[in-house]
Amino acid sequence: MAVSSGTATITLPTDEEILITRELDAPRQRVYRAYTTPELVRRWWAGRRGEMTVAEIDLRVGGAWRYAMIAHGGLEVAFHGEYREIVPDERIVFTEIFEAMPGEPALNTATFAETDGRTTFTLRTRVESREVRDMILASGMEAGMQEGMDLLEELAVSLR
């Protein structure tokens, strides 16, 4: 199995949404496990942009999550939120707040769909305005997201 590096696509379905889609060469149960298990999240979420320092996950409706990393250069980057809906191996709906810029939380919907042992992972992020959406896109998030998705796939492929 080969990792399909940098192949996530970003589309903008509405002025307030970002849609990330990525094919992963692993069954959805493995992708879901890598996406929701703290010790596994630590291995992919930061991409190659720094060291992950916090991966807290209380995977239940109403449960909280928090991820933090020290980026190269020493800047701490942290996000947190709450789980709103969980369908194991299929769908997670959760809020997300970038701690350096508090405001209205984004609402994320992650889905895991499998065909012939491959998983289509989608992450739909809904924010309060086009300005917030455009600020996220201008932040350089795509390069880090592509690295993280590559590592997520490598990890999911390696799980048994």
C-alpha cells in the first residue's frame, strides 16, 4: 500500500464552509481509530510542523477534546471543542475553537466511508462568516493539513 501524499482536496461549498476530502488506503475502522485515539492522534495531527504536547479526547456526546503542539519556532498552537454526535467508524460532529483567536466555534463533521478497503475521509468545517473562512485558508493550514493526512494514512495502513 502506498501513501497518496498531498492528495487531500479543499473545496468551498458555501461562503461559510471548507470541505476537505482525502482517499486513504486503509479500512475505515483503522482510520477512525487513528483519528480518535489520543496516543495515535499524537503521531499524525501536527504533521511535520512541530511536537504535539496535548491530545486529550473524551469521545462521547458532550465530551471535550483538546490538541496542542509546539510549532517549530516555539509557538504554541492549541484547539479544543466538544463532541456533538458520534457514530463509531462513520461520523463525528464536533465544535472547534482555535485558542489564539477565541470566537464562535467552528462546527466540524468528519465522515469515514469505505469502498473496497479504502476510506474516503471528509471534514466539513462550518464557520460564522466568509471572512473567518478566508482567514483560515490564508493561515497556511493547507500545508499542515496535507502533512497530517499523509501521516494519518501511513498510521492507519500500519494498524492491525
